[in-house]
Amino acid sequence: MTDPIADFLTRIRNGIMARKASIDLPSSKMKKKLAELLRDEGFVSAVSESVVDKRPVLSVTLRWDGQNKPAIAGIRRVSKPGQRAYVHADSLPKIRGGLGTAVISTSKGMMTDRDARKQHVGGEIVCEVW
């Protein structure tokens, strides 16, 4: 697998389209941090990690509203292995006029675009969620 983050985002997108309650995927530190950021922003309900057949598995519970609509309307990988996307602290993007969230990988760790603006750090735009 050349891009595990794109695989993670695709599994979330497919889980939403298939109306799943939760999805399971191979775990890594970056995927776990990305899932925790999505949980903190209210896009997913819960994140848990377990071991199945001696391999770490990340379990992400998708979030649905009262009318049975997903909390994630769209999710997109921005920085790809073939074309990285870096931004300075002054030019951090606003997703959907501030209604969405961009996940930025900075020198201070992975954080949302709002947190990166507060701390005045730039970095690599990992993905956008709205």
C-alpha cells in the first residue's frame, strides 16, 4: 500500500456510503491521531484500538445525526505522495467558509487548521473534511 492515509479516508467514505455504524482498519500512529482529531471535531463518535491476530486494529465509530444523515458530507486527501501540499502559517485554508476542517501536519504534531492558526504554524495539508 503506497498511501495508507488515502486508504483510511476511503474506508471512512465507503463506510458512510454503505451506512455502516463502524469501520475497522489497520492501525498506525498517524491514522490514530487523524481519527482522534476527527472525533474531537465531531465528525466521528468514537475511536478505539485493539489487537486482532497480533496486529493493531483501529475501530472508528461513524457519527449520524437525528435524521440518519452522516456527520461527514465529504472528505478529501490533499497532500499525496506524488504531490505534497505545504502551506505557511499566513496562508492556511478555510474549508467551506470555516464550516469544514483541514488537518495539518506541523512540526508541533497533527492539528486542525484552527489550532494551527492559533499557534501560528504551517505545515503539510493532510486532508479536508466537511
